[in-house]
Amino acid sequence: MHVLPYANLEDVRYAIRHRCLISFSYKRERITAEPHLLGNFQKTHALILVAWKTEPEEGWDHYRYAQIRDFEVLRERFYHFRTGFTPHDRKIVGIDTMVSGYPR
């Protein structure tokens, strides 16, 4: 797929549903991640991406959709669930898209 200067919502949903790694710029950092969930942040209702960051260092993080830039869906896929993910995160209300296999 091609690199977009912004994150196209349908591309983000596609990456989550098909378990594709993504690459994007966020706050002056280049991130590679496994996207798991797209939903609304409880306090502001802003659209948030919950992803396991693989680069530059590993770990769970929340990314504000409106601040994601230079978005790219990669050909590489992920197949395993990462420890620590829960679709029942109290910071998230209203799930838009989520990887399959987790109970809602």
C-alpha cells in the first residue's frame, strides 16, 4: 500500500481486521506497530488507536488518530495476541474496530 500524509480511517480499520503491521509518524517519532483496537477515549471521545509498538521499542501505547501522520499499512502480518491487551480498557468507550479473537 502507499504512504498517506494522514491516517485514512478505512486503512486503519483494514490493518486491524487483517492483522497487518502499520508504520506511521507520531509526535516526531517513526512507529511500527501491531494495531489491535480503534475506539473513543473516555474523557474526550477522541478516536484512539491501541497498538503494540514493535519499533522503536516494544510496548502497548495509545495513539490519537488525528495526530497520526505518514501512515502506511505494511505487508507483514501479526498472528499472536500480545500479553496485556484488553478490549475492556476503562480509558476506551465505544469500540469501532478490534482484532478478532478477543471477547467483547
